[in-house]
Amino acid sequence: MARVKGALATRKRRNKVLKLAKGYYGAKSKHFKMAKQAVMKSGNYAYIGRKQRKRDFRRLWITRISAGCKANGMNYSTFINGLKKAGIMLNRKMLSEIAIADPAAFAGLVETAKNA
């Protein structure tokens, strides 16, 4: 029986990594060993970035809500506490959108939170 060599599988694996490394600077896009390291590192950065994106957006929404609250003479924590007591279940993304797009409606929410 003839010996099977893994040339095809090896080439496929290498080409897959080099394809992922396309556009990288210098030898990182040409040499397999460097490309493999760069692709692994960039994969880690991408994984971490997916987690950070969620944090960053939450911080942005909170900042926007806080600015809207301050414009209506209230701070963020009392506003959120007032909404919870009033039974208004809106997430921070929607609250920030309301604060930007419809300041009158947001002022109404602030009044509701003050009364609660």
C-alpha cells in the first residue's frame, strides 16, 4: 500500500491562514509562521473587542441619559430609581434614543420619575 502524504491538507491549512492574514503589513501576510501568529493575535483582539463593544455602548447610553437628566434638573441615579418605582421598564438604549430624538417625551419621563 502506498504511503499517504498530507500535502493537500497542509497546503489548504496554510492557505486558509494566509487568506485570513491578507492585508497585514510586511511578512505577516506572506510567511506562514508570522501570519499564523498575527491571525491568532488578531483573533484574540476581536474576541476581546466583542465584549468591550457591549461595555462601551452601555457607557455611551448612560452618558446620554445623564445629560438629558441634567438638562431637566435631575441626576442619573435618581432618574433610574424613579423609573423603577414608577414601574416603567425601558432599557438604557431606548432611554438614550428618547433623550436625543424627543426631548419633550424625555422631560415627561423625568417628571414621572420625580413624582415616583
